[in-house]
Amino acid sequence: MTRQSPPIESDPSGRATLHVNGVDLHTDLSGALVWEEERLVIVSDLHLEKGSSFAARGVLLPPYDSTATITRLAAVIARHNPRRIIALGDSFHDGWAHLRLPEAERAAVAALQRGRDWIWITGNHDPELPRDLGGTIASDIGIGALTFRHEPTGSAGEIAGHLHPKARVSTRGRAIDRRCFACDGQRAVMPAFGAYTGGLSIRHAAFAKIFRSLGFMAHVLGDRRVHAIAAARCY
Amino acid sequence: MPRAASPELLDELLPEKFRQWFAAREWRARAHQLALLAKARARRSSLLIAPTGAGKTLAGFLPSLVELDLERQKPARPRAALTSTGRDVQRTGGLHTLYISPLKALAVDIARNLERPIADMALPIRVETRTGDTPATRRQRQRRYPPDILLTTPEQLALLLASDDAPLLFASLRHVVLDELHALVTSKRGDLLSLGLARLWQLAPQLRVTGLSATVAEPDELRRFLVPQMPDEINLADLVIAEAGAAPIVEMLDTQERLPWAGHSARHALGEIYDLIKANKTTLVFVNTRSQAEMLFQELWRINDDGLPIALHHGSLDVAQRRKVEDAMATGRLQGVVCTSSLDLGIDWGDIDLVINVGAPKGASRMMQRIGRANHRLDEPSRAVMVPANRFEVLECRAAIDAIAENAQDTPPLRTGALDVLAQHVLGRACGEPFLADELFDEVRSAAPYQDLARRDFDDVIDFVASGGYALKSYERFARIRQTKDGRWRVANPKVRQSYRLNVGTIVEEQMLKVRLVRSRRASASGSTGAVARGGRLLGQIEEYFIEGLTPGDTFVFGGEIVRYEALAEDEVYVSRANDKDARVPSYMGGKFPLSTYLAERVRLLLADRKAWRGLPEQVQDWLSLQRDVSQIPGPRELVVETFPRAAKNYLVCYPFEGRLAHQTLGMLLTRRLERMHARPLGFVANEYALAVWALGDMSLMIRQHRLDLDALFDPDMLGDDLEAWLAESALMKRTFRNCAIISGLIPRRFVGEEKSRRQVLFSTDLVYDVLRKHQPDHLLLRAARADAATGLLDLRRLGDMLTRIKGSIHHRELDKVSPLAVPVMLEIGREPVYGEASDTLLAEAAEELIHEATGQAFDAPISSHRK
């Protein structure tokens, strides 16, 4: 395996570029990915209605997570005006979550879908999605040199989610813990987009299976910029 | 000498059997012990204030022993026989006295001590303890056949109350003894205890409460705590003050060495500390933090040519290790113990003849209680030596010694009851007998900390416990408590009850990680963290936040050794032995307690009073004189602000003397404002006395040109919008919120069916905080967190008081170089974490570092190359 340092680019707007299998993708600070040529926006792991899912088990988390997530998604869509949107799996926290989605949020999703091609990729939390959500349902989809699926397999050109990558960086006695994209130039794992989604350290063994060495980058979501930091530097 | 009571009084209050017992031990009942007997006879609740060694605990129990002996020696009392059935079941006998202490070790120790008089006098009294360690079978039995006297903790009381049979169990209760009350009431545990008491007053109207306390600043506040309050009326328990013991002899170490400008190690005085230990039988050496304890212990052993038995004791050490040290101390096998506040309270261990306090005393009352650990005989003075670690601490030590001589107290005021604790209590109440909201509201307000509770807050708590308290009413079907047809609230299902039991209590522990010693793996630093050999000897536990700040390869002191941080895997930290002479990572976090407001005031007065300087070491006098010559000595009510350039940066140093926590908050807010005023601030450090901010902009010039107005910069209005904006992202605020979320029962620490406590709480409370702030900013938990922030980690109240005090009294000095008074805080730069820098800057720096690395080296080079 060649140890070529992954390309690092940043731009004054805070936007960074991920090169994956020859394709340039832009990062959005919210944790979304943008493929400009295709006018495509990708978001992963929305986990809608995670709050009510916990509430049913007696943990009464604030019931505002779906609203928060969809509002942020609407902002991303307004920023990039995509033709197509891919929700990369685990869009709903459990098999009944879509039934619990409040009417207002359901309408908000429908409004976002209008005039756009919307693809729900199924995930382990939502393996069976109902037809009435609007959009197309698929287990994976290939576009050009890239394949979009929920659970990463490590194959070249794959954009996946599922792992909720986050990176912890420490400097000068302070540790900063942030969501990030993990990318080695061949494949990428996206951060979770949902308001109630936690993270898994990119130093966890699960990432070693996808990237095989520590020669990958964490594109860490800062407050105003995305920072490219070597995975080996994070923990 | 303690005054003996008059013989008639003695006869009347103390039965013959007891008098003989006292006589056989050549003891005399002390005046305050008899006073409590008299109060008991008059059915009065009372507060006993007594110094250590005054027989406080015996005084608390004596009335119960006498009463039980009289009542229960009646022939053939059937133990806990039921005299009727149903709701109004009464037992003869049953639980008579409940003793509650903050430490379970103390409960166990007291039980042992009580056994002696009971056995000697053959009293028909059964004493038992109930703590988290008590086996389930015994707890079951205690419910059915309660002992006469039960010794327990506030958490166990809450559990006992949260059951259907609580009315039966407590109906017979006559007496509650609260030990170390001064320590209990300063925390949320005190709130929980007060609510438990309020319940007990309902279940057992004949109840008397006795509080045992060290000397406090405001005894009336503790007296309120002991009796039921009425909405517009303050009720006080009676007060009994024991004779004071001999005044302690407290000195400041008159060091022959050069006094350091900064730092907290007191390394300069090491030899002198060692000599003191050598010259005494048993010495307790108190320090403020775990890492100071570690450092001092290690340094003492480095010079321990006589092989003196010196041990280490702090809260992070393994429990077994701590017990070993305590036992060795009790049997007089140790000559010195280096310890933290872990030994502030608790059992009396053998004959301690000297207390050394290294570093800042922080508060006068705290110091007196520590000094009281030496010599538990009342008529002999305790001896203590204070060892300041730097020049500012000399001032603080001087102020503390003067305060002790005047017997001035600075214990914190009684708390306002926290709403998150109330939420926990309400859920507990619903686990027992169903309650009516109106009745519970009255009951809760009988507890002193909740006397002024607003009905709106109470109703919000009920709503929160029921369905989360959200404006969006979508959780009705998941409610945890529901109203029955007659309007009473009860738990919705048995699982809620189980969950309450698993999560009771108000002590939210710092996330702790186990520390294990492994062999270094420096040769193979690649791959995931799983690569280290697991297992290894357990050294103890360490705070997660400390480890978070480290990079693998960093060295620090732990368990008396210098270790290298290797890796983190789940809830364990792997460290290896390091050969470094000095640990790289200093970790002085100032300890849990900030400098008390009272002591800070005294330090300011001392500074301002030239004549008082004579009581200070010459080196310190010289230092202050120099400050007066080149700048200014801060007056008691004013704030001195100095600005000066240094090494291409511009500094602003001020001296509020309000403690590190308030200074940190001030630093955060000042840097925000300086940013807006285009001074381009870069960061700040704070210590207990001063705050230093540095910037790219020339602040001296800006002030001269009126582009920077210090009055505006320090205006109290910073506690408005600036504070709100900062709170949104403040890690300290998030930590505060997390505690409230856990205590209130929103986020369980433990799940039913998964009883083992887990390292991570189930759900990141930071995410909840963000969402709640945005969508329901007045939610009960955010209100609770803000109330905590006023006095807790952010110390907002104190900051606000200071800003108001100095308004209009800011004195600016433009200097061309650092002033003598500024040196200590300037020296902290580089030792303390730097705050105030945006995360983006730090992340960008990490990314920069990477570029250097990436161009020259392979990615899997040893991470330890980051070491400075």
C-alpha cells in the first residue's frame, strides 16, 4: 500500500474538499456532503424520533429532536439547492419512528422533497421503510465512481455512514471532541446528522476494518471551518 | 476543664445505671450532654455545636439510650408485635432512633462505639447499620423487624421512605440524630436530607431532631434545618453550645528557604516538613489536591533517609489501599500521612499530634476543622503548622491564622433547595403512598431549604416528573407518574419504581477511569488502542477529564509514581512506569474549594494595611514594598488593573481576589468583550487572586486613546447577554447541566436490568442541553442548572458581587514591564491550561502540526514524539 498523504485542501469559506475515488466532494459544516457536479446533497444517520423512542422506555428526552434535525436539514438544502438528496440510512431511529413523526415534521419533509429527487437508503435502524414517505427507497445506489450505502464495507468509492465518526484532539491541556468525516481518498464515512446522535471515536477498532491503517484523515467539524487532521493525531 | 453538672441535675437526668457507667470509666457527664438530655425530656429539637473531641456523638445518643432503657426494659416486650391490622397498624417497640451521617464508614464506626455502653450496661437495645453495602436479606429483615436504633445515610433514608410500608416503619420514630450537619447542609445531599426530614415529620409528628455540628458562621440556619418551617414563619431548634476546647496553636512555617513566586508544590519547604514529621509521633499533612498529595508524598520519600513510615491517602486511591492506611494509622504504625480532604471528616484515628497544612487554607472554618483532627483531647490544644507554597499563599495563611485566633467562621450559607433534587424526591414519594399535590407542597415547604419554594416551581417539578415538563405535550402516554381518580399521584408502573431505586442519590461522581500499570509499548504505537496488553495492576482511579487533556506519551504522577500515559480502552487507562525525574503534566486544578469570600476580604485588608505587613516574612514585605513603588497595592474595595507589553504580546492583569472559578468566568467574559473592542485577545490564565489576559492589540495605547474603557469592560452588564452567549457553549455549564439531568432522573445512571454502573451515562447530556436551550429555554432543568452555576463551577454570584463592589473604583496602571504582584499569575502561563481560545484555533493548530508531520514522517510514527 502506498503511503501517500491524503490531499488537504481548505477554502476561506470553511468548506473543505474530500477526494474520494477521483470525485471531489465538498463538506458542509453541518455534517452533510455536497457533490456539486451532480447537484447532490448527502446526509447520514438522521435518527428521527430518537427522543420519543427513549421516552417509550422511560427516558423522557426533550421531544424536539426531529424538529431540530429537520430544521438543520432544511438549512443545508436552502444553502445548496440540490436536485437530489440522499439520506444515507438510519433516517428513523426505529421501525415505528415514522409513525410517531409529528404532522408538522412530516409536512416539512414533504416540502423539502418537492421538486427534488429524494432517496432513502435503508439502514440497520430502519431496514423497512414505508412507501408513503415520498421519494425512492433503496439499499444502496451507485452514481459515477461512487457507491452510497449505510454500513461501510471498505470497498473503493464507497460513501457510508453508520459508525457516527468523531475525533478527539487535544492541544495545550484541552481536549476537543467533534464529529468528523473519515476519509482516505478511496472511501469515506460520514458523521451522523441527527440532533441526538452521539459519536464513535475514529480510533475504535470498527474504523480499522474500513481503513486498514491509520493513514486516513479526520475532517473535523469546527465552529466555522472543517479541519483536516490525521487520524493518528486523534484519539 | 469541662465543667461538671450539678449533682441534682445529674441525678434527675441520668439514671443510676448510666451514672455508674460513667463513674466506672472515670468520666463525668459533660454539661452539653446533660443539656441534650434535658432537651429530650422537654421534647425539644436542638442543635449541638461542639468541637471535635467533646463527646459530641455520645451526647447525641445518650437521650435515646436513656429513653429506650426506661421504656423497653418493661418485662417481656414482644418484639415488633402488631397490635392491629390495615393502614393504622401500630407496633410496640419498633424503630426509635435514626442516625444519619454523611459517611457510611462513620455509621459503621459509630455502631461499634455504641455497642460498648449497650453491652456494659446490658441495655435492651438493638443497633444496626444500613448502607449501600448492607446485604439485601438484612435490609429485608430491617423493614420487617426494625432495630431500635438504625444508623444510615441520606440516600438510604430516601430509599426507606420510597416504599409502601414507610408509614408503618417510621410511625414509632422518636428521635433523629444528624451527624456532621455542617458538612451535610452545604450540598445537594443536604437538600435531599431536608426533604426526607419533612416526610418524617408527617409520618412521626412526635419526632425530635438533634443536629451535631462543628462551629459554623450562622448557627440559626442549621437550627432552621432541624424543625418544620411554616410558610411565613421561621422556626428554630434550641441551641446547645459545648464549651470550646483549648485554643489551637497555629503557626506559619518560618521558612529559611526562598519563598517561591508561584506554584503549589511547596518543594522549598520539603526538608522542613520532613523534620516536623520526624519530630512528632503522628503528623497529618493536608494538601488541596490529589496531584499535590502525589507530588509531596514522592518528594518526602526521596529524602526519607530515616525510613519514616509515611503513607499517602486520597480519594482516587483504591479503597482497599485507603483502608490499609487508615488501619495502620489507627494502630499508631504511621508517623506521617499525606492526605487530601479525604480525611477532612470521619472517624478518629489514633493520636495525631500535629497537622501540617500545605498550600492555601482556602477558608477559616475549613482550616479549623482540619486542625481539629489533631489531638482529640479537649483540654489540650491542637497544634498545626501552615506551609504556604508561594507568596500569595503567605498572605492567605496569615489571614487564616488571624481568623482562627478570633474564632471567626466562614462556613457557606444554607442552600436554597435545588429543583433537580426536589424532582428526585417527588418521584420517590410517588413510589411510596400516593400523594396529593397540595399536601406535598406544604410538606416540602416545611423543609428549611424549600421554605420559599414557589408554587409554580413545584407544579413544574410535578409536570417534569410526570412527562418531562415539555411545552410540547407529546409524552403523556409515557408518563412516569399518574393521577388516580381521587387526584393522588402514584408511579405509573413498577419499572419506574425500580429505576428510582437504582438511581437514588445526589452525588454525581466525576467520570472516573481505572488506572492500570502495564509494560510500555513505545515500540509499537500504531493501530487502535486495543494494541496494549490488557490487565496489569490496578493503581486506582482518575478523573476522565484529566486523561482527556493528555496525549499518549505524557507523563504524570499517580499512586506515588511517575507514569506514562499509554492508552485508553473503554473505562481503563493504561500507564507504564516512566523514568523521567519530573512528570510533564502539572495538574493543579486548585482543588474543589475556592478561596472563601471571607478570607479573600481579609487578604485584601491585610494588603491595604501597611502596619499589618510586619506580621509577614521579610521576603513578602519586600515584594509588597516593591509593588507599591512600581505600581500600586490594591485597596480593599477597589480593583487594580495593570497593562504592560511583554515579548510581542500585551498583557492585562487584574487582582479581584475572588477565587479561581470566578476569575475563570471573568476571563471568558472579558476576552469576549476585548474581542469586540478589537483588542484581539489570545487567551488568559486565572489563579485564586488574579487574572491575566493577553492580546495582540496594545491595550495600554487603547486605554490612553480612550478606545478601551475599563469601566465599560468591567461593567456588571457582562452578566447579561455576554454570559448567555457564552453559556451556550461553556463546557462547565454543560457539566453543571449534566449533574442536574442525572439527579433529576431525566438521564438514568443505571438502567433496570443492567445494574452494574456504566462508565458513560446512557445518553450525552450535551446534546440534550443544546436542543433544550434552543427549543425550551425556560425548562425546569435549565433553570436548575442556572441556579447551580450561580454558586458552583462558574461562581457567578461572587463574580457579580465583585463587579458591583468595584464599579467606579477601577485603578489603571500603565507599566512598561510586569509588576511584582503580577509575577505569580504570569508564571502560571504554561502550567495551567489556557482558556479563551476558540476551538477552531486549537483545531487549526492541530492541523498545522499535522502538515509538518505529514511532509516529513510516516503517519504511524510514535505519537509520543509530540512530547515537548
